[in-house]
Amino acid sequence: MALENVILTVENCRYCLMCRHVAPVEKVTHRETLSPHGWALLIASQRRGLIDWNEDTVDAIYSAPDHGNSRVHCVTDQPLPEAIAAVRAEIAEQNLGPPIIYEINEALSTYGTPYATEEPGRISGQGEDALYVGDEAPYLWPRALEAAITLLRAIGVTPVTVGVGRSNGYLASSLGFPGTAARLARANLVDIREAGASRVIVLSPGDAFAFGQLWYERLGIDWPEDVQLVELVTLLDDRLAAGALRFSQARDDRPYAYVDPTHAIRVKDRHDRPRRLVEAVMPGKRVELLYRRERAHPVGSTALQFTKPDIAEKLTRARIEDAVSAGAQVLITEDPGTLYHLSRYAKEYGVEVAGLYELLAAHLARGRL
Ligand code: SF4
């Protein structure tokens, strides 16, 4: 069941400051309007007839990041990001949104992605294990995909690939196009069914969130009960703990930081897993960002990269600056979208960005376990 009357959430948020201290956009813009209670007050005011949707107010609504920090830090679990997505759907429906959202929706409707002008690929075959490829891995950080398949083979899993080049539906939902999001979700489900998969492995917490929560809460589409959904880092960490996976140490003793990727906070109890995997390879000192784990902030890989690229850039730079101030010289994460955005600016700060899956695949210990 999709969340009902979700926009009423703003009545509970409009004068509440309890999640403001972890709100990333207000942190980088210093604008109170661009905070959870600011967006809620704006929406509540529009519904009372006190303001209209115009260029300024719509601009503010499309400045919200939709990465989940408000809800994750809310003791009463107010679905504010879902409320904002529902309001954007009303704005988009009335043709009051910024022109870019209609361009991206057209690309998502035609190609399943805003990152390429080719239609999604076919499933690679049939099998119990499917690897959801999505659109960020092949088009933004293809090395992650190759490395992920190498790692899966190392633990005895030969996956078929599904959802090749097709968005998981998050971006369309976040921009205010739930119909497009639902079509993408259903197309991915058709792939999974045609592949005959009983387990779907995903590369990022963003995919885990989209399939495991966004689909039913925002689109009313249930993940199939007979198909297990699992992150690749979970599979690898379990095998590492069981002694069924080993790595050699990298010849790199620079201090490093694991950067919790965009949407990581939306997936419970995951934060130790990628850190254990990085430590299995990197011998240097691990430092931590201030905004990490349960209070991690996103890079600019959400819909903001299209609607508010200036804010997206500020968010990404803030993550790099957070890591640099902690003493990191290498920034490691697994999410293709997060890797792509970090790598756009990392050189300016004299730091290197490394993909976790590539790092692990390059240091797989050969021979009998
Ligand atoms: S999400 Fe929760 S903590 Fe944040 S403004 Fe709303 S009610 Fe307050």
C-alpha cells in the first residue's frame, strides 16, 4: 500500500526543528527556507492559500534533496521526503515545474535513463541470482559493474544481469513523475520475473531503498515476496566473516575515509559492512567524516544534479572537504553515482577517489581458502 494522505505530514513538520541539525542543504546554502521545516511551512502555506506556486516557491521545493535524513532522524517517522515528492507530482501535473524536470522525465520515459540515449538492454539469461545493473553503473562508473561480477564469481555466484541501463524509479519519483517511476519499476520487475531470479543483488543502498521501500510507499508496488533483495556489500561482508573470502593488502598506506554513499542512511544496519570490507584491503589509517553513518549527508547525485546543480556541487564539495579535514587522502565508496560526483571535484583537493568494488576485486586472494 502506498502512503495515504502523505502531504498532511507537513502539518507536523512546519514548526519542528528536530531534524534541522542533520539537514544538508540548509548547511551548504545557509537558507532556513531550504530546511525540512522550511519546506513543510512553504507547502502548508500554499495549501492554506497564503502563497502560490510561482518561480521562487517552486524553486525552493525543487531544492529539497530527497535523501532521507529528515525522516531517519525523526522520532515519529514523519515521511517528509515522500510528502515533498507528492507535492512535486502536483506541481509537475499542473505544468508549474522547472523546464528541466520535463526534459528528464522525457529521457526516463524514452530511454529509462537521463544518462544515455539508448534503450535498456535485455536480461543476460536466466538464473537464481540476478544482478540489478541500473543506469548509474554502466553510464557513470562502469568499472564498478565489472568488479562486482568478478567478486560475485569469487564467492561462487554467476549472476544474470537485469535492469541493464534502466533507472530504479527513484529519480522519476523524486522529480514528481510517479507514473514514469511506476513504469520503470514494473519494467524492472518484468526483467526479474523473466530471469526467474529468486535473489536480486544490488550495487548500492539507493537501489535497496528504491526496491525495498520507495516502490510500495510512493508507487504502491510491492517487491515480490518470493525474491530476496540483498546488497552486494552484505553478501561480501558475510562471506568475509565466514572466512570464505580473502583479500591481500593494498600497497597503499595513505589515510583513507569510507564515504557513506547517498541514501546509505535509508538502509538500516549497513554502516559497518563496507567499512569491514575496506579494512580487509587498506592498511592505512581509516578516518571518519563528521557526517557519517546514521547522519551521513549525500553528494549531489540526487535529482538536485538536474534541478539545482549549484546545490548539488556544494553538497559534493562538502563531503570532500569533510574527508579532507579529517586527514583522508583517499575517498572510498561503492555507489557508482556517489563515485562519479566525488570524482568530479576530488583532484582540486588533492585526494583520490576509489571504488570499493574495484579495490576489492583487485586484491582478491587467489588459491584455496
Ligand atoms: S521530519 Fe520529524 S524531526 Fe523533521 S521536521 Fe518533520 S516532524 Fe520534525
